[in-house]
Amino acid sequence: MDEDRFNMAIRKFLKEVGVTSQREIERIVRDQAIQKGSLRLRMTLTSEDVPSFQHVVETTVDLR
């Protein structure tokens, strides 16, 4: 395995996830007219190739 190529592929994937996720979060806050309070978020990473793999990240974003 080429470590540099592997790392670049992961970084490209994470960049796409980050950019598209931010757009979707901004869209839902705007479309739902959520202006104060908080928004609970959960991101789940899975792999079809490794069914037992599941990584969950949760956070709460303050909208005040």
C-alpha cells in the first residue's frame, strides 16, 4: 500500500464530507428558520466492506 496515496485519498474523502455536510447543515438551519437554541448533530461513518465498522461523532451546535 502506498501510504501517501492512501492519506491523500482519505483527505479528499474527508474534505468532501466536510464541505457537503456544512452546506447541508447551513441549508437546514436556513430552510427551517432555526435562529436560536441549538442543533444536535450526529455523523455516522460506516463501510460496506467492513460491516462491523461504525464510528459515530456527535455534537451540539449553539445557534445563538
